[in-house]
Amino acid sequence: LFPGAVARVAAVCGAARCSPQNQVFLKGVRAALVADGAWDPVAERFTEHPTRGLEALATVYAGWGLSNEFYRNEAFRGGGTRLDDNAGGIRAGGSAAAGAEAGGLDTAGWAGFADLEDFVARSYVGGFSSDEPHNLLAMLGMWDGGDVSRNPLHQGDFGAALGAIGQAVSQVRRRTLGESHGSNNGEVGASPGSTKRVLLGAGTRVLVMPCATDRYFEVPESQREVELINQGSGGDAPDVAQLVPIPSTWGHRAGDPSRPGQLKQGAFIASHVKELLLV
């Protein structure tokens, strides 16, 4: 609705609209939670803490939050794994820097878990066991309905909603270049001041960073979002948005590198966000 109100956007492991496949996942997670005997379907509330429902929800989550490669390589044991440069669509529209840094952004320098059962029990079930279930239901509902075009202005036109970002940046660039011409007798960049004004309207404004192996928000979806944003500029600002996948087997969890073994993922994200803010 207000594409010009934010100077920079770093979208890490997210999406501008919840996909149909993602909605099916959310329905499954919700069904697991409300299958608990404490769920009152009439009042649509839990009568007590749904211990078994939360355990079921967490177990379903565990199968989606991380990639097939993560489990196949037993990365939950710690010690380090390596994701091939071309695995999981890393190079699909990503930057050269992303491709160059593609290897080795997984577990390293931590003890990990004893086995698969230990990982699911402590990392997922344990993590959800004390959560407020009604808050989780609210989160699932908001996630399911997420759509930037779901507003009175765009009325479900996804392309128009994302294109508005590119259009806004294009307008800023044209205005900036116009001011430069007017203040320097038509010579763009003829002085340090005019050069600064021109640069203010240049560079990437939106950094889209899905994980290469994210099963919620996949790289092809992010690629399409980037294309729609850039198309909105009408060719004046084709680089408004940039796709930089996070090369990791940690799936959606790569976007929250607060856990042991994810230091390199955190550094990768931080370096690209810093670059975005300095453009």
C-alpha cells in the first residue's frame, strides 16, 4: 500500500503470499494440534494445556522445517556437512557471491544430538511443549492468510502489489536524475553533490533471501516475486529486487540462525543485509 515508505527491505525466509502447498502444511499442523482431547470445537478453545496436541504439532513441524539433505546427512549430530554449490537451486537467480559462498554453511563446532529421536524430542517437541496453544492457532491463521495483495487497493492482484515497489523506486530515480540535471546544466554527476543524489536512487532496494532448501518458501516462488517487483519499474530500475538464496541444508531454520551450529548462516545473512543498507 505504501511502497515508498520503506527505504530497504530484507525478506529472509519468507514470502509475499502463502502458497497453496504451504496452506496444506498449515492445515496439517493445525489438525494435529486440535486433535488433542482438550480442544472444544464448539467454543474453539482448549479447556486445558494440550500436551499431546503440541507434541503432534511439533513432530509434524520437524518433517517440514528442515530439508531432506539435513536429515539424510544426519546434520543434527553436529560436526559439519557440506551442501553442493548446485544443490537446492542455489544458483537459481542468485548472485555470484551467493554461488561462491555456497559450500559449508551448515553444522560445525557443536555437539549436536545423539540420534534422530533425540533431535525431534529436544529440538522440536521440547521447543513447543510450553507454548500457548491459542497463540499458535493465531499464528497459523495469520500465516495462512498472508498476501500483500489482499487489500482494497490491489484487490488480490499479486503482480500489481509487488510491481508497485518497482514503480515507486523508478519514480524516485527519475525524480533524482531530474534534480541532478536541473542543478548542473544537464550534466549528470558533474559535482559530488549531484553524484550523491543520483546514487540515492540507485541500487537494490529489496533483498529476497530464501533458504536454498526451504520447504515452506521455495526459491522458485521467491524468484517470481523478484521478477514481479523488477517488472514494475518498467525497465527504469531492473535491479530493484535481488534474489540471494541462503546456501544451507537447514531449510526454513536457516533464516533464524540463533541455534548452535548456525554461525556461518548468520554471518552470510548479516553480510548481505549490511551490503543492502550501505547501497
